[in-house]
Amino acid sequence: MGLLTFLILVPLAGSVMVGISGRWAHWPRRLALSFSLVVFVLAALLWARFDSAQAEYQLVESLPWAPSLGISFLVGVDGMSLFLLLLTAFLTPLSVLASWESIQEKTAAYYALLLVLESLMMGVFLALDVFLFYVFWEAVLVPMYLLIGVWGGERRIYAAIKFFLFTMGGSVLMLVGILFCYHLQDVQTGAPSFDLRLWQGLVMSQDTQQWLFLAFFAGFAIKIPIFPLHTWLPDAHVEAPTAGSVILAGILLKMGAYGLLRFAVPLFPEGARTFTPAILTLAVIGILYGALLAMVQPDLKRLVAYSSVSHLGFVVLGIFSFDVAGVEGALFQMVSHGLSTGALFIMVGMIYDRRHTRAIEDLGGLKKSMPRFAGVFLIVLLSSMGLPGLSGFVGEFLVLLGAFQTAPPFAVAAALGVILAAIYLLWMYKRVMLGEVKNPANDHLPDLSRREGMILLPIVILILWMGVAPGTFLRPLDGTVERFVSRTPSGALEE
């Protein structure tokens, strides 16, 4: 049993321990934090052992599962999955800490579900067997559905069902595509297998690639989500508990983009070529539409949710630029967005714990009583809007640079999203943090506690590190991204 298997099994074992510790008041959260920190150490060890000069899958582990059907427990890591694994391991203990005081009912079940969710997300990013990937992909829906449906807000049942139906609907189409590819593999080789590495050699007509690309794209596009398939996301964010929003924005949405990079585009490059102009159009619409809707939101959490729709449009733009800088920017932006938007949801949760409202009109002047909080909030906002020297700038700059090389009109239109982000984020900061205190309830709020500082300080450090020394995070991506781009259709945007 290797390191990658432990990344999946340790949080799963932790969930069992947390589940049986429910009779003791404080043990569930302590055990959840301990196991999530162990996973983070394992992920850091994985980074240390990763060879940045190698483009192929590393530390591959294989165990027969159903040999007669060609199914195996096959896991591996490359540059595309490395930092998503690290992001998962980093955000999970912070999510546990963010729930420390706000979750007071059914704590054992809550923290057990967080660890189960971490295990399944690790499996999504590690699986090289397509059947295994699909099992992890679908299983992720269950703990997230329960986190929203049990510990969410007033409309939690509506939001949870909407989230489940949207994402599962797209996954069914992807399942049809998986079964077709499996049959094709059997016909062409006589040895049925779900090994992703073998599927990359399948011979298909252009029409077949187009249909299969659409089948896979449906499942991944809903998860990102791409406009106009985004309508489930604001409801899920608003109703989810703070940790649910952090994991949803920070990791689950990235699963969709990861699926495009790992499966949809490499397996069906001609299909991707056909639909690239339409996808780029939807990406740019999502960037601008999400930003414009964020401007008019009266609810702080819903504003951050629509900002996610806008920022993830940049990720899709970078992927379908089919340029090394654009794809690396998309991957960098995925991690940066996970940090900055995750921090925003955490801080919105901190405000709600103090004021029991997220209505922007009920806030104002919080900087007077919460100066340290206001300072950290500003750093995170500036990163989200792409200020040079912070992580958000690097990702958006590389995406726009890559898109400008292959699709200049789309890059120019997307650049407007950067301006709009500055408008709605700075305006929101002005209304929430600055000005006179008009509501007496905002006059004597406690500033950051030690626990809250422990949550936000690591995020701020990473935001600064990624902004000042991005090469640390870009070097491991080089080989994998160059391999990806070499397998994508050249001239996809010129036609």
C-alpha cells in the first residue's frame, strides 16, 4: 500500500473514528482536525517526492478489482493533479476549524462527512481507472448533499436537491460516454479495460469524437459550472454551512475543470476542436454575466457565489486556449481561486456568526471595531480581483496571455471581467468595512480570535507566496501541460 492509497484511506478511517466518538462532546472535531492534518502532511510528502522534470504519471499504484471486466484500483499523480490534491489537503483542516463553534448539533456526523468528502475528492484527482474515477465522482454528491441538506440554511432542502439533480443529470450522460469507450476498447483490442492510459490510443471517427466529447463535457460543465448551467451554484453556496461553501468553491468546482483536462479534451481532441469557439463564447459570457450579477447582490454570500461563476470562466478560457501559458494559468487560477474564494466564504461566515445577517445594507463601518479582520479581508479581495503581487494576478494574466495568442477577441472581452471584478469587490468592501457605523449592532464586534487567525494566516501566506514566487507552483506543471497541449488540435481557433 503506497502513499497515494493512504491519501484516500486515512480520511476514510478518520471518518469512522469520528463517527464512533460522538458520545464525547469535543472529540469529533478534535479527531477530524487531527486526521485532516495527517492527510496534509502526507500531501506535503507527496509534493516532496514529486519529480517536476517528469511529465508522465508518477507513484502509480495498481490493484486488481474486477479483472474479468478490466477494472482495477489504479491511481497515479502528475502535475495537473498534484496541486489539486494539495489544495484539498490544505482546505479540509481549515474547514474543520471554521466549523469549530458554528456547528453544535450532530457534530460527529458532520465531521465524519467532511472526512468522507475529503477521501472521495482525493480519489477523483488520483484515479487513472475511469470506472474508479466515476465511482468517486458520483459518491462525492452524497456527503455534500447531506452537508447542505442537514446543516444548511432555511432553504437547504431545495438547494441540496437542486445541486444533486443538476450534477447527477450531467453525470448520467458522462456514464453513457464511458460505457461506449469501454465497448470500443474491447472491440479494438480484445482486452476490455478502463485504464485511462490505454483509452488514449482509441481510434474514432470525428463524428464519434464529437458525440463523446459532448457526453463528457456535459458532466464536467455542470460541475464547474459553465453558463448557462450555473443556476444551482448560488443557491447551494448561500444555503450551505461555511465549510460546505469553502469545499464547494475551493475543490468541488475544480473537479469539473480537472475532468476537462484529464478526460474530455485529451480523449476526444477533434471533438474539442469542433466546439471550442462555442465553449469560449460561453466562458466569456460567464465571466461578464457573473461579474454583473455580483454587482447587484444584496447578500454578501451570494455576491461571492456569483464572483465564482465569473472567475471560473477564466479557467475554461485558459483550458480551451490550447496554449501552454493559458493552460498553466487555468491550473494556477484553480488553486488561487480555491484560496481566495475559500477565504472569502470563511470570512463571510465569521461576519454571520457575529451579526447573524449577510445583508450588505445591515453592515457598514466594521473596520472600526474589527481592524485586523478588515485588513485580512482587503488582502483576500485584492487577490480575488487580480492585484499584481498576489496569486490572483498570476493566474488571470497567464490565462489572458494564452488566450490572446490563439483567440484575441475572446481575451479582450474577458479582460473586461477583471475591471468589473475590481468594481464589485471594492464597492462591496466600501459598503461593508468603511464609512460610519449606522447600525449600533456593528459598533462593538469582536476582532479576529486566535482560532480565526490560525485559519486565515496560512491562506494569506500562500496568496503572497503564489503572487511573489509563482515559479514554485508553475514548474511542476510544465511537463504535464506541454504533454496536454501537444495532444490537443493545433489551429483549433483559427478556423
